[in-house]
Amino acid sequence: MAVKTDIQIAREARKRPIQDIGAKLGIGPEHLLPYGHDKAKVDQRFIAGLGDRPDGRLILVTAINPTPAGEGKTTTTVGLGDGLQRIGKKAAICIREASLGPNFGMKGGAAGGGYAQIVPMEEMNLHFTGDFHAITSAHNLLASMIDNHIYWGNAQDIDLRRVVWRRVLDMNDRALRQTVTSLGGVANGFPRETGFDITVASEVMAILCLAEDLADLERRLGDMIVAYRRDHSPVFARDIGADGAMTVLLKEAMMPNLVQTLEHTPAFVHGGPFANIAHGCNSVIATRTALKLADYVVTEAGFGADLGAEKFFDIKCRKAGLHPDCVVLVATVRALKMNGGVGKDDLGAENVPAVTKGCANLGRHIQNLKGFGVPVVVAINHFTGDTEAEIAAVRDYVAEQGAESYLCKHWAEGSAGTEALATRVAEIADAGQSQFAPLYPDEMPLWQKIECVAERIYHAHEVTGDTRIREQLHQWEAQGYGHLPVCMAKTQYSFSTDPNLRGAPEGHVVPVREVRLSAGAGFIVAICGEIMTMPGLPSHPAAEKIRLNADGEIEGLF
């Protein structure tokens, strides 16, 4: 019997009306803004009234470094949430929205897989409720207002050479990384060099995902630095008069989106900053709302734990005052084989030595996560080709690291495949043994914060950066930004800045190429190695195979 594809399973889902899903969390229909029958936004006024309720338990799902073999972090997040519901717990799931760039590039959908999916899958991976379009519009409104301000006399005395606000587009397009604008004569303004980032790298995206409410959103938008004057003093978005209009464009985007899993577990899908170039977490407002409405909240952090989990702890939890109770670290036998040196075409053959060798990557993540004081459980995401000997090798290695592991078959079996994991995670969360603490204190100097992450999380020997970068950090400290956390932008495929260096490398060098101040979001971005804030498409992008069939259904996206 042929195995059904993710999209076939999703299309066969018997979804419940979104009002029924809201009712499971105590959200009345009057507090939902429906987008069709199966998705809705949750009203801000309802959320504001939840402040006095106690928080549920917060569970983070993260993973080893991603490989082409697949890890299934989102699938495990969904499977664990369904598993908690299966054992009688009141659970909710919080994940990010999908960016169109990777969907049409090389990544594909981002709603889970198999029988551990969030639906409606197709809408979630395309325009959904329009949040990303609103963020793109708000970001580019500010960009246009900057150039307009310069055109009409430049009252803020902006130095055209020091405009730092670029434009964004939610699509991979390397041709737009560096551009020149305002060509064509006097009527079009003053020519200057600029460029585009992908929308998920926008500071507006980061702000939406860290803001507590609309008032906080507007304040943060106003705090964004968009340019510098000739005397090097900063020009803020509020100086251009853009913060109010941007907030208006983001009014509905700020409202969390409520959907459901195949097993009708409530899921908040909101925000989508990349973890390799931003902080990579579901929005604070969605997570906090879920914590007020459910006893257990399962959320995920982007990419591997060296990026996503570190930023979840050091940026999101630090800023929002969140206290995670347990971490689930996802790994697959296939991915561990790749970390052990096996090529993608050879993953089908049993290779216990390669699994054992590749476990070094898993071990590094276990120890890093323990360093934050949060209990760690390993979820072995099962593939049908995994052998008993390979699974046993992973189990033995995890036990040697002083952690527990659970074989999870949620892709094939839904919540039945995560029942044991869910039971143990709930026990750990209820025990209240988490001693969570961020990696570094607020008062540590900015360069030392960068070194702290590189040395303690990446196991680097040295961090390099020219005098210009260090002077810029000192200047920001003098301006009152020294207390901010750092957001490391680097490749997701390795602990190092070399995407081809798998396993658990040590003694490498982390070159910091550039630093950016995200004053509104509240962090310093350190751009390392060759990481790009506007990705390009692969030689054969997924878009080449995406089309509508004769029945009007989407093919090739999943």
C-alpha cells in the first residue's frame, strides 16, 4: 500500500470550525476574527484581559543542526502537542509562519508532516492571513518616507551615505541585494546605494514578534534607527513621522493567528523571523496568550539549537520574562549519519559507526542546552529505514550524556507515536526543576557577549572583527545600548561559520563581518561569515514544480 504524502493527508483532514477550536481554550466567538472557516485572529482586547491568569508550562522544541536528511522539528512540535492532548492535558502549540522565499526556493512547507500537521496546510504556507504582506508594506512605507523626507528638503539633515534602512521583499532574489535607487533625474530624488533584505530579516518582523501590545509595537517602531546625520547622531523612525502609520498597517498582523492540528489541538501560528539572521521565534504575544489559556504550551525555535534555542533563551525569554520548563531536542538517525560523514544517497544502508560518530553533534547540543539550566529530553524522530541497531546507538549515546531519549513515530501514527514522550515531558515540566538563566548578563560589554556565544555555544577558539566593528560597538554602548543582547547571524548548518563543517567542530574562528543595531527590536545583530540577509534561489528552485492541477489544487509545494 502506497504511503500517503503530507499534502494528501492534509487534504483529507476533517477540520473543525475555528470557533470550536477557540472554545477549547475558552475563547468565545466574539473574540475571534475569522479568516474563512478554519483560521482566525484573536482579538487584542481579549488578550489584554488575560493578564492576571497564571501561566502554563512552557516547553521548547529545538533540534540538531539541519541537514538535507531532515530532522522534523516542526513535525515533532506538532506531534508533542497532540501527544499532550492525547494523555488528557490542556495543550496548545506555538510556531512561526512560513516565508514565501524558502517555500519557492528549496525548503518547502513549514506546517509539520505526516499525521503530525497543522492545517490548513496550503494557506499557511502561502498568504495565510496576510501578516507578512503587512510587515513588508510597513517596512517599505518607512523606506519611501525616508527618501521622500530627503527629497523635500531633508529637515533632519540625513547623510545620504548613512541611510541604514533598506527595503524588503518576502522572496529570495539575489539581484536585489545591492541596488541604486532614485536614478532617472531630479524628479526621482537623490541617487544612493541601498538594497533589499528578505521580509523575515526585517526589524519590523522582529519587533512584531517581541512587542507586548499595539502601544509597545508603536514605541518600538519609533525607536528604530533609519539613518545618521552628518554629525553621526541617529535619526529614528519617529523623526520621519512613520511610526503611527506603520502601526496602522500592522494592527491586524499583531493579532495572533489560531488554527488547529489534524487532531484538533489549538495552534497559534504567528510571526516568522529567520533564526540564522534574526531571533527565529514565534511571537511573544502568541506565546503569552497560549500560556494564559493552556496548561502546557509547546513552541519551537528555528534551525538548530546553536541558533534558535540560544536566541529563544537569550533574546525572547530575556525580553519577555518567560521561564521554560523543559527542552525537547530533536534528532534523526539519518541526520546523525550525515554528521558522521555519510552522503545523502547512502543514507538507506545501516551504518552504526557513522551514527555514533555523528552523535557528537547531538552531544554538543545536549550540553549547550543544559548550560541554560533547563531539563533536556531527546526525541528520536523515527524514519521507516532506521534499524534497531542504529536507534540503540543513539539511545546509548544520549544516556552517556546524562539525558533521556524517546523514539517518536508521530509522522506515521500521530499522537499515539508521542505518548511516551508527552507523558515524560509533562512530568518534568510539572516537577518545576528548571533553573533557567540566560547565557550572559545584561551588563556584559557587547563584544564580550559575542565572544561568549561563540566560545560557549559554538566552541570557537576566537572571534575576529576589525577595528571599525569594535569602535561601532563602543559607540553604541556610549549611546545607552550596551545592555542589549546579541543576535548572531550565521549559517544554520554548522556550529562554525562554514556550512560544510558538520559534527561538533572545535577551535574554529568566527569572523564578524558587520554589526547592526536593531534599537526597536532591542538587540545587536552580529553578521558572521558569508551569511546573507537576502537569500538566493538554488539552481532548480521549488517554484519550477509548483502549479495548479486540473482540479485547481496546488501541486509541488509540499
